[in-house]
Amino acid sequence: MLSRASKYAILSTLFLAQHSSEERKISVKEIAESIDVPSPFLAKLFQQLVRGKIISSTKGPHGGFYLSEKNKMKNVLDIIENIDGLNKINSCFMGLNECDSTNPCPVHFIVEPFKNNILGKFRDKTIMEFAKEISDKGRLLTLKDISPSFEEPHE
Amino acid sequence: MLSRASKYAILSTLFLAQHSSEERKISVKEIAESIDVPSPFLAKLFQQLVRGKIISSTKGPHGGFYLSEKNKMKNVLDIIENIDGLNKINSCFMGLNECDSTNPCPVHFIVEPFKNNILGKFRDKTIMEFAKEISDKGRLLTLKDISPSFEEPHE
DNA sequence: TTATTAAAAGACCTTTTTATCTTTTAATAG
DNA sequence: CTATTAAAAGATAAAAAGGTCTTTTAATAA
Ligand code: FES
Ligand code: FES
């Protein structure tokens, strides 16, 4: 449904929304470590997001990535569109050529409401609104393994 | 969410449920053509489904694939488990290491109800019940392009 | 018992996705 | 200016997914 590349891109962009500004730009390395994503891969994704005007960058000392005022108005679906295109996320769950209600696959009427729901979520809020909401609600933004270890090392 | 392999396997097995029997076994070639799937690839999948006791086969003249009485009691989730394993379909939509409500990703509470819904659908009916339901409801079981052409060729 | 049929098995190939590495460009601090 | 910093660009590589082909095995009809 979403490529790993899109997932990385969404999490990283939301991370930028929460932690960067024009005065506080963030390097690929820092973001890659924070959300636990391979940094050369993320660097490639960021190049593409910059070209797609989803995020911004400057080179040199204190350079890095950040969101301009225009960038802040984009939404999560713009990120997905930029990385995967829209076909992938709109495609039929069972792989039929067309996902539509006139020729539905066996699970179409379960999938469609969900798809509308999540596409709405990704479209109807700006990156900044989305980022605020998830920080208010305490949603996770890292791929790091956070599961507690079975026993604390002790004496 | 589902690999193409799983999708092929599900559609093909449902096709067997609808069209085959111990007296009327069906060859890979026939199924592959009916649902428009590459036949050598489907042959590999079927080998695996036979080993997993999801479908049955016999070699030789009038041989082919069919569902035994035991096979008919399996469900769609058994197919998915056999091809993809269960991890893939249970994984987090955003790629987090764990999908659970205590450490939810930004879309967890949209995804979870859908996932329960569709997993229920795949688990609570036998292959035969599922196959009957979709034929009653007229759901599509082919990957063929069925979209009407823009204009009929004429004089 | 032989020829034929169709699956099983396993080697192999191609494409896509994911990931890495090296060189170049641009910004800026000193 | 010059050294340094960090992204851009682009080549390359590794892994996974998807797909094909050839040989072997088993069933059966003639
Ligand atoms: S037709 Fe399959 S999900 Fe819509
Ligand atoms: S934690 Fe992401 S879907 Fe459940």
C-alpha cells in the first residue's frame, strides 16, 4: 500500500515539522538517526522531496533541511504522491485492474471506506496540523525498536 | 499489505472452489488464463499451496488441481499465511516495528478497525463459504482488464 | 508396457526496491 | 580568499519480488 520509501519520507517530513525551522535546519544524519532510517537512502528521498517542493534545504555550514512557509501548507498525500505516485495507494486490495464499486473485488466494500478515511486524513490537514495533532496525542514517529527489554540488567 | 503472490493464490484458490471438484480437476494453464496470471508463476504458488495442504493435486491425464473435503474447510487467511506469513499483513501501516495500541503510529486507530474487519472476513468463513458469497454477490475474480473500450470498431 | 499427460522440483533470469558510495556544488565562517 | 560544511548528483550494489524454463516424477489411457 505504501512503499518503505514513502513511509520514511512521511516520518522524516513530520519530524522536520516538529523539530526544524529556518533558523534550525537539520542534517540528514541527525534525522536518519532519530527515526532510525538508513541515511544515504533518506538523503536520496530528501533530494526528491526538495525537487518536489515538499521540503527545503540549504548547503554549507549550518545548512540542512527545513520547511518553508509554503512547505508547511503541503499535506501528507503530497509526500506520497511525490514518492510513490497516487496509483499505488488507490489500487485494488486484491490486485484487480480497477478499484471501483461497479466491478468490485471480494473485499472492495470493506477496503473502500478505510481508504477514503485514511486518504482524507492525509489530505485534509497540512503537514503542520498533522504534526501538531500527533505530538498532542503522543503518537510515535520513529522506526526504532521501543519494546521494553524482558529484564533490566542489574547486580 | 498483500504480496502479488498472495493475491494470485487467493483468487486462484477461490476459482478452484467455484469451478473444480475431485471429478473435475483443473490445470494450471486453465486457471492462469481464466484469472490472467502468469502460469509458470502460478504453478510455483500451487506447489507451495499443495505442500501447505490448502489445495490438492494429481498428476497425469485428467490430473490437475482441486479442493479435497479437508481443503474446503480452510480459510483465506490460511492462504495468506502459507504464502506471505502472517507478519506482513499484521504489520504497521507506517512501518513501525510493532503495531499495537500502546505505542500507536499516527494512523494506527484508523488502520486497526479496518485490519480487524478484513482479518475477520478472511478468517471467519471457509473457502467454500467465501467463494459462494462472492459468487452470490457477483464479485469479480479475475485480473483481466474488464473496462469497456472507448469505441467499438465499426464501419 | 508404453505413450501421454500434467504436476513437482529446482535452476535460472529480470525487474523493482532498497541501500551505499564517491564526486561535485554551494553556502558560510574565519 | 580559503577551509569547512552539508546537500546534490549520479554511479553502483545488494536484496527481494516477480517471473521463466528445463528436467523429473507420477498417473493413466491405450
Ligand atoms: S475493487 Fe478491490 S479494493 Fe476496490
Ligand atoms: S502502529 Fe501503525 S498501524 Fe498500528
